[in-house]
Amino acid sequence: MYTWKNGNYQHIGANIQKSIKIDAETLEIIETVEGRSFSDKVRNMAEEYRRLKYDGVASKR
């Protein structure tokens, strides 16, 4: 996602990464995920989490 700032478009993924505090262990996990940028990696992690959660719920039925 991009935002307009100072007459230019700026990708907000970098701003998100700078604005949140992440412990070293979590950062290591994020770095192993496939993705071009930090926000892509987090998005991919969220999709995988939802898939695993759905698979786990479906297997319990």
C-alpha cells in the first residue's frame, strides 16, 4: 500500500516495520518467510496462520 507524502508516493510497509517493536525471535521468524518486503512477509504469515487454523478446526470435526 502506498501513501502520498511530501509530493511523492511512499510505500507504507517500511513505516510499519519502523513503528512497531519486534523481539529478536519474532524477527528471525519473519525473515525466514517468503516475501519481497516486510509487509509481504507478514501478510504471507497471516495467510498461512489462517490456513493452519482452518485445517486444525476442520480436522477436529
